[in-house]
Amino acid sequence: MPATDFELFRNLAPGVSAELLRQLPSHTYEPGEILIRENQVNNRVFLIEDGSLAVWKGEPNTPGAVQVATLGAGQCFGEMSALNSAPASATIVAATRTLVREMGLEDVPSQGQLREVVTLNLAQMLVGRLTAATSTLREKHEGEMNAMRVVAQASAFLTRILTALSFYMFSMPLIFIIKPLLPSDSLISFFFILAFLWVVLDFMKRSEIREEYFHLSLRGWPRQVLMGVVWALPFMVLFLYGKMWMVHTATEKMNVFEPMRALTANSDPSPWLWVVFAVAYAVLSFAQEFIRCAVQATLEMIAIPATTTSHWKSILVSDVVFASIHMHLGGSFAFLAFVAGLVFGYQFWRAKSYLTVAVSHALFGVWAIFIIGIPH
């Protein structure tokens, strides 16, 4: 490349800079080859004629290292060492096949103030390089601090959820006392869902964790809703066949469709009461998934380092919380909730959409509980 393209030769006559560049020794480096290591003694300036180089603080390509810059043709490095004979401040690695020329200040003729001009250019380049490196490191440290704040707040959120779950478990004796007095067990579910929902919403209001971390965006909501329907349909069909098999093998009288089974605590359930509870369940399915998805997304945030199986850990732990708040409906119902929660958790991980999972949960839940009916 022309010598005039090098910032190092700024303010020099084209013929002078071309002759100076021609006299410098050259060397070609292959990708991955290290030109100079951090803290290595050096008194040369390296001019890049062709290719690109990566500048690293720390051992290249390791977790603790930072790539602070990429250098290309027309740029140079080693200016700090050339000015004060200090050890190299970074490790330089060839990113592509690179042609480099080496220069010491003694290689620049002293007549005509050539050396003074080149030295001034080196100093100005050094200031710009240090400013850019400082900015990169500051951004990295700010990103790490923000990540630490997110993890700390996520941990505080999980503590809240576990505390609320403990209160739920301690209230089980009282729940079993009042269950016979209610028209449906769903009233108890509604109360605890609202309580857990308040815990989640209060946390989001107070924390710095943005809503997109929980995949709560409504952008493209028609597609999200459609995907929820598509996910729900196979499981609705599977549940129908399961109920048909139970009817066929049961020793007691049982029907495939038992929409009033969810209201068996009421001696004479009204169709309007059925509608109220079915609609309320569908609405609160969104609240349930809001809680479960928030827990799962939070667990994924603190999965450091993330692995190929960390999402399953998040699914399992959040599903345990989800299934636990169904214990007042019986162990069998809680187990079914756990199985369904695994499906919803996997769906949430794949779709990255709370709305998709909530729609799927609402459709499947109304179908299974208020249309087909879950046997006691």
C-alpha cells in the first residue's frame, strides 16, 4: 500500500515516506501467529501493509482476556515501546495473513526534522490508542457490573418466591379446613395465584431487570397467539384420548366429557357458575404463566456460565414451584400440573414468548378441567 496511507508518515512528502517505507524490513504472519506478547521488551514500531491484527489485553481467547482493538492496513502498533522503550502493553495476534514492516526511530533520518515529525505522529497515535482502549475496558467493566446487579436482583426475586411458597405450604392445614365450605377448589387457587402474581409484579416494579429479559414483549402478538394454539392442540387431543381410555377401563361410571366435575363441591352447579369459573381460570392462566415464566427466565439469568443443559435446570426448578401451588388440589393434580409445566417450560424456552405459553396453558387448562373433566 502507498506510504502516504500510513498515519505515521503524516505531513511527510510522498517521495520521502515511500523511500522510508521501502527500506524497512518486512515479515508475513499467518492467522493465529503472535507478533508480540504483552510485557515483552520491544523498541520497534510495526507498520501493517496488508491484513488485520487483533489487540488483546491478557492471554488471547481466554475468559479473562479482552480484545481491545482490531488493526488493519495503514495502521501501526508498538509506538509506546518505541517512544520510551517500555514493555509491550498488549498482545498482538494475526487475525488474517498479514504483511508487516518493522521500524525503529533510529531508522528515520534526522535531517530535515523527519525524525521529529514521525515522533510527533507516534505520540498523537499513542494518545488516541490509549483513549480507545480505556473506553473499551470501561464499557466491559460497566457491562460486568450491570450483569452482577441483574444476578443479585434475580437472586432476591427467587428468595421472595421461595418465601411465598413457604407461606403457602404452612397454610395447608387451614386450606383443608375451608375447602368443603367453598363451591370449588379453584377459589383457593385463584387466591394464591393472585398472591404470587403480586410478588412478581412488585419485584419487577422495584428492580432494574427489563421486561424483555422475561420475554414479555407483545410485538407480533397475533403470531404469538397462533403459536400458542398450535402448541396446545396436540396435547388437547392426547388428553382426550387419555380420558377415553380411562372411561373404557374404569370400574365406576364415568363419561368422556364431564364439564361440571370441577364444581362437584356444589350440590347443584349452575351453568353460569361454570362459565364464571372457566373464564376466571383462563384469565388466571395468564397470571400463572407470568409467575412461572418469570421464575424460569430469572433462573436462566443466573445460570453462569450457561451450558447446554442449564435451560433444563431452569425448567425443572420453575416447574417445581408451579406444581407446588397446586398441592391443595391433591397430589395427583399436582403431578399432572408438574407434567404440564414441563411442556410449558420447554415451550417457553423454545418460543421465548410468555404470550404463546399463556395462550397454550389457558386453552389446555379449560379443555382438560372444564370441558373433559379430571377424575378425582
